[in-house]
Amino acid sequence: MRSAPDTSASKEVLLVTDFDGTLYRGSCPFLFRGIANADLMGVLCLRNVFKVRRLFRLLAGVVRLRRLERRVRHAYRAGEQTLSDADGQLVKFFETHILSECERADIDWSARLISGLCYRAAWRCFGALKDRCDFVIVSKSFEFLLEKVSRRAAGYGIEMRYCGNAAGYGASPPQPHSVITKEDKRVRIQALLAGRPYKKAIVIGDTEDDIAMRDAAAEVLGKPNVLFICMNAKDPKVAGAADQAFTSWQAARAFLERAAV
């Protein structure tokens, strides 16, 4: 199962969630802020610890990525580039300078390992809503990881679709329908909702990019039929745009179980 299969919606509500920092907790939220690629990078280095040349190239890539991250984050805070553009640069660098150094088997093994680092309370929240909601992840994360996350979801009795970055195994060319920019998120939401019998949507995110998903859902369903939830806000824009803001999935679950969505 991949992004937006050609099947009709089985529920009246579509719940759309971002992945990094929202559904994905990660190994150290305080340090990595729920960025899955940070954990993936660390596991890939450990996986190749006895392959000295490859490990050296990976560590060199890590240092260069860290320098790039500081530059693009500074440019974002200074208003010189958008968050979407900053993230796009980091993801592309990660793909061409980290993933390209690794064997596919190592990437798959590492992705399978970190796919278990999502918030367990999020799965319990979705489980409580599964009789009235369909679920989909829309994220810039790599689909080879999101596919393994969807398998984890199935273990909780949740059918989880996903739309992500369809590239990832080395320096591969851009793939059609990949989610790489804020605009890609908007287009994917419109495609998920158009022509399907959804009456309402819940959008959950943590950065200003996710506001584009809220806006796209509102264009299709009407603003009163879209609930935008901010989970662990990473910037003031998303916190200000949210209908509800939470710092835990337990609180979000309590609200959603009471809400008439």
C-alpha cells in the first residue's frame, strides 16, 4: 500500500498526520526533535562500524550535513529562505551523501529498526478513532521508512496509508508524486480528498509546512469541516494557526474522543 490508492474512502473523516516530530518520537526528542533522518544516520554509522572506509565517508558526510543544517536554519530564521526550501536542501544532501554510501540491505534494516520509535500513545489515539477515521501520513520522510511504519500500524489494527519522498536509495532522480516541498504536501492532500466521500478532515502537524495541508483540506471540504491540530510545535507560525495545540498524544486523544469530528 502506498500513497492515495484508487479506493473509495471507507469513513467520513480523513485524519492526516505529519511524521517527523509529530508521529515520530525518535531516540532522543530533546536533541533530535523527532527528525527520523537523524536516527537513521546514527544507526547506519553503527551498522557500518567495522567497515572503516565506509564509516569514514559516512562520518565526513555527517559533519558536512551538520554544517549545512546550521547555514540553512540561520537563513530560515533570518527570513532569507522558507522552511520548505531549507528542509529540501537537507533531505537532498542526506540522500546523496549518506544514503548513497550505504547498501540497500543496511538502509532497510536501519529503517525497520527506527520505525518502532513512533509515539505509542499516537497508535493508541488512532486506535480509539479507527471506527470513524481513515488515516494517512503525508511527510517529506522517505517512503522506504513510511512503508515500515505502516506495517507497525497494522500491528495495532490500524490501516495507515502514506505519501512521502519516493526516492531514497542513493542519489536517485526525483520520483513523480514525491513529497519534497510544502507545495507537494498541498497537492497530495487535494488528491486524497478530491472525488472521495470524506466530509471532514483532521490535520496534525508541527511546522509551518503543515499549514499548507490545512489550507488544502479547507479548499476541498470548507474551513468549518477541517480541524488543525498542532503537536509539539516547532515554530510560532504553526502554533498560531492551529485550532488546538498539544504537547502529548494523550491530551490529543482525550480531545478527539470528545470532539464531534
